[in-house]
Amino acid sequence: MATGRPGRRHLRIGELERALGVTRDQVHHYVELGLVPAPEKSAATLAWYGPEHQAAVARVRAIRDAGGSLSQAQRWLSGPLSHAGPEDCATLTRWVNGDRAGGAPEAGRTRARLPLEAVVAMIDAGLARIDPDALVSGAAHDPTAWLDELAARWVEREEQARVTVAGEALEAAAGAKLAPWLPIAAARVEGGALRAAALEQALSADEPEAHEERARLGVMVPVPTGRLPEQGGWSAVARGVAAMRSRRWIEAATALSTAPAGAPGSTLASALGWCAGAMAAARAGDGVLGLVPRLAALRAIDASAAVDLVERLRLRWTLAVTWLALPARWGSDRPSVELGALMAELATIPSDDRRRATGELDVIEANAGLALSAWRLRAGDRAGSAEAARGVVAFGGAAAREAARRGRRASRAM
């Protein structure tokens, strides 16, 4: 049997200890639990740990250092975190275990309550397993087994509660921010509504550009999607947004996937498709855990690649609120970057630009202001958050009501 180093990046156990700050007992334990693959052997007592072993050890340590348990690591590393990097593993662990800001877990965080009825049912089940004669005779019974079971149920329920809360937080963000664009005063969008109605009356099958304009307006002003062509970037966006408004996430992801590459609206469709697919995955699996394998696709979406102005602005807003809904360390500066670029471009568009006549730019600006208020509040800038919210009040409608609510929240925080 060969005894040489199998590859340049392979390490012996002592080298692995020094490189990753673990002990050989920890590594052996991780291997026993199935968290790390068995090492390669070149002799009976000579084991080698290649890149895949080193990555697995780093993932386990990231989860443990962030306050996660080995049982969590066993479950996550066999599923959504199987190919994640250590930083994402640590961020995810903190997020699920109660630290939404991304710092060290709080020692005194509130624990999830185990419902009383579950405890009573557990005790009743334990009593039912005892010989009735032993109960009548007054013999003492050791409750250790029950207490162990109760502790296990408690930990399981507490952890599940955190995962559920994380999933619900993301769903709330997607439902409240990504699906409907909060309506603003009717007078500010009446041009878009009239234009959509006129197109609805006059469209013919051989006018693809007019169909796409109607679809683009339909993202802002809900219009029937039945007459939209099967092909087209904005048609796919309109269908997808209509499905997202009703929280039909799988249907939305399917509709958005039909946008032809390179067509106007297709880049926005890819971002909205990521959101819809992420929501479907979160609901079907481990909540926010299901998003980890999808992060690379989200990070790859480049708003500057969109040529159409409305698409580019809407895309920046969509990316900003999506990153706001995720753990801060996954994209700490992305909301600021996207919203900053959006506001800067809006400021260059003159008030008499024809694209303002339909109200589309007003809708984008109002929603961007609300997102900016949320971002500043999360960053600790309470005064800036209130200022951004006040700037939205002028748009009227539901946007103004939401702005007033956020302004009050920022004021209370101050």
C-alpha cells in the first residue's frame, strides 16, 4: 500500500488540527456522526484529509461556533447546507437560533414554550405504560425517562419554532413587499390605467410591442392577463406578479421562467422568479434553510444589465427588498447599493418625461422610499428612516398610510 501524500492539498490529522483549530478527538467524533467523510487511508495508521474533508470540518465548526448543536449540523449538512461555505453556515445558524442581526447569539434570548397539553399528554402516556398494580401499591417510579423525553421534545419544539419564524418572516417580506406594489393616489397613476384600458380595447394579435406595453403596465395596474401572448418578457412578469399577489408561488415561478432571455423584462423576471422559487422551497422544506443553495443565483443578478429604464429601476427595488428579507450578513450592503443607484437614476429623470405620465416612475419612487425607510431603521439610522417615510406621504393612497406607520415606528425607536 502506498504511503505518500495522495494530493498536494491533502493533510494529515495534525496538519488539519493546526489549519482549522480543531482537535483530533473532535474530527474523529464528526466522522463517527457522519458529519465528515471517512479519511483516505494510505497505510493502516496513516489517514489523509482532502479538500472535501477540510470543507466539511469547517462547516461543522462554523455551525458550532455560531451556537448550533451537533444534531442541527447533522440535519442541515445532509440537506440545504451540504455545499454551503462556512460563513453562510454560521449566518444561517445565528438566524435560525434567534440572532437576526448577525452578531453573537444572545445568552438571555426567550425560549419557545412547550404547550401544557403536550406535557400532560406525555405524562399520561408514561403512566399508561406502568403496571396498574404497581401504581395501586404506591411503589415509587423513576421519572428520569420522562424528563429526558420532555427535554428532547422541548429542544425539538424550540428549534422548530425558530425555523418556522424565519420562514414566516421571509414569507411576510415576499407577500408584503414583492407581490403587490402598494397603491398610491389614483390621480398619480390614472395615466397608466387609461393607457392600459386603451390598449385592452385596441390590441390585435400582431402587435407584440403593444401587448408587452400593456403587460408592463399590468405590473403596476392589475389588468386581465388572459390576452397576453405566451412569449414575452413583460408578459411573463405580469403573469408572475399576478400569481405572487395570490401567493401561488409555484405557479408564479413557472410563469416567470417563460421570459425569453434578453427580452425586455427578462432580467426582472429572473429576480422575481428567484423570489417565487425561494418561497416555494421555504414552504416545502426547512423554512429559510432551503434558500442557502439558491444564494449564488441571487447574487449573480445584475440590475445594470437591464436596458429598459422601468425594468432596471423595478429590478433594483426588487433586489433591495429581497436582500432586506434575508439575514443581514448574506448581503449586508446590497439594499444600500441597489436603493442608492435607484434614487440616483430617478433624480436624473425630468418631471416632464413622458414615462412619468403613466405613473410608473411614481410607483417605483414611492416603494423605493418605503424600502429605504426600512433599510435605514435596520441600520440604526432612526432619523433617516423617519425622513424617508415622510418623503412617501406625498404620494397618497396606501403608500402614504404605510409611510405614516413606518414614520411612527422610527419615531418610537428614537
